[in-house]
Amino acid sequence: MMLKGKIRVSSDKSISHRALILSSIAEGKTYIKDLLKSRDTDCTMQALRMLGVSIYQKDEYVVVEGQGKFSLREPADVLNLGNSGTGMRLLAGLASGTDFMTILTGDESLRKRPMERIVEPLRTMGARIDGRENGKVPPLVIRGKYPLNGIRYEMPVASAQVKSAILLAGLFSQGEVEIREPLPSRNHTEIMLRNMDVDVECVKNLIRLGSNRTLHSPGCIEIGADISSAAYFMVAAALIPHSQVLFEDMVLNPTRTGILDVFRMMNVEFEIINNREVNGEKIGNVAVCYSPHIKGVSLEKSIIPRIIDEIPIICILASCAEGKTIIKNASELRYKECDRIKAMVENLTRLGIRCEELPDGIIIEGGTLKGGKINTYHDHRIAMSFAIASLVSNDNIILNDTSSIDTSYPMFFSHLKSLTKF
């Protein structure tokens, strides 16, 4: 078996959420091309409709009829974001600037995920937010305010979701809004706001909103392919002899290409082709081929925010590498859809890989993946990572559940099948 051919994986999930939300409060109609169709984005779209936004499909586009940031209306029911932490945190920022009450909830997994990191700055800006455990976990009840207070916020941990929630609330503030990150995180919100005529100044790790906070539709937003989704097939191509795959239209935003830096460090062979820019985002093709000399590596603080979603599949790569891989400063993984550090250590151990759980990471001794039963913990990234592991193990790997994959990549198995050659 090998992986051969070319593929355009599912569209970028982070950009898809932001395209829907920001277009909903922009002035004018926005045509979104190649919006990710997944359970997560469907939940965000339905929540925006309940806030009074007209969103519909027209030919190859999803059309959002924005009426400006003051056009939202109080929803008649609770907004259920399913499993989408991005949807909940960004909509919490948006709801904070309204003059009505919004209740946000989600599935069992999302209702366990921490919200204190957004609740604290949003309360400082003047929003009244209640929730379980004093707002630490959903459901969240948000009573918005306009205008909100300004804020100068020093982020304790780099987080694109927290940063974006503050920026969205900041659109409804008349005061200074300034955010300082300890390390750069995804900047899709800043790029999209700028393309919608909002004044956003970014200098190193400092982000500041200017005086113009009115959004205008850019007309059309084209969304590139998600490098976090492609990473699974990239790792498979690197590990399976004779494989060679071309990944088309990849989002190559520097805040998202940490996985490619890891590939360089671990001796994965790849090439970037046809670089270009679309809606302010860098797009290009990436060719990955079988790499026989993969080595272990040490991954620490500076790169972690840029690979946070790819760490589970990097662990699979590390399991097949020569030598030891050390991942530290990644405690954020404990607060995802599941505790991903614990899940990876537990499952890799079942497959015969020597690994050690750290408070903020994992140490993996490269070896040979054996067969075994995997608990995916209803986490899409754990499920996809061990689906790839099953391609390179020396015996059968059985996953207890793969339904969670639909939250981010419904076409995962059909795309994998299209690349598999015997």
C-alpha cells in the first residue's frame, strides 16, 4: 500500500468560522467560496441565523447578508454550538457587544471546556456573563452592553480564540483595545478584519484596534485548504514507502505552518509550490513524499502555539521516528475536546510505544507501532491520528469510535481512500 495522487483537503475550519461571523456583522452581502461543511461550522451558521442573520447557499457560494454590527437580534432560544469551542468563544465576544441576552451551550464535551479565559476579559469590558462555576464552564448567559469598555489585556497564554473574542467585543467598544500575546497565535481574525476595512495594527506580539471599527463586506471570501486536516495525510505519505502526494490550495499563513517547520526538523521530505495570496492569506501547494530517515526532535515553547492542533499526529510521526521526541509547554492540550496528552500517552502505550506523560507534554521513544484497541474519547484529532497509525502498524488497530471526525473533516475517510493505492 502507498499514498499517491493529488488532493484538496477540506477547507480551513478556523477561517470558515471567522468568515461566517465577521460577514454577519459587515455591511453588505458576502459570498463565501469553499466554506468548510462540517458539524462545527453548521452549528456556527445556525447560531448566526438565530441571531437574525440571513445565510443561504447559492450555487458554489454560501451567501451572508450582513446588515452591520448593530443588526443582530435577541435569539428566541439557546444557541447550541455542539462541539465547537471556536464557535462558542468567538460568539461570546460578539454577544458581549449587543444590547440583549444570549445563552450559549454545547454538547457534553464542550460543556466541560474552560471558558474563564474569555469570560474574565469580557467582563472587564463590561459584559455581564453568568455560567456554571461562576462562568468557568458552559452554558454561558451573556447580557451584552454597548458601548463596551476598552481594554489593555496581557494574555497569560497564547490563544487565537481568546484574542479573537476580545477583538470581536472590541468592535463594540469606544475605548482603546490593545492585546499583547506571549507568543504569536493564529492571526486569521486580524487579516479578515483588515480586509473588511477595520483598523487593526499588529506589531510583533501587540494587536491594537484603531478608530474605524465598522466592517464592510469584501464581496467574496475564498477559503483555502486546512493544513491541520492535511497534516494527517502528510504524515502518512512520509511514513509509507513509495508514497507521494500533492496537497493543493493549502493555507500557508506563517502562524499555521509550524507543522512544516517540524517536518524540516524531523527530516520529512516536502516542497512548497505555487505560492500566492488570496484575501490576505498565503496559499500554496505542498508536495510530500516518503521519508526514510525521520528522526526524533525536541519541541518547546516558541513553536507550540503554531502546532497545537497538529500535536496528536506529530506524536504518531514521532512513534515511527528514530530516537526520542520531547514535547513541552503544551498544557493547552489538556483543555481541548479531551485531555489530549493523557489520550495520546494511554493509546500509544497500548500500541507498544514507550512514552512518558509530562504535566505539559509528552516524551515518545520511537519504535514500531503494534496492534491494539484505541479510545478516541470522541475527539476528532485523536480519531484521525490513530486512523493514520493503523496504516503503518504491524497489526490491526481498532478505534472505538470515529463519529467525532465529522466535526471537522467529514470527507476524511473518502479522501484517504482516494489516495490509497495497492
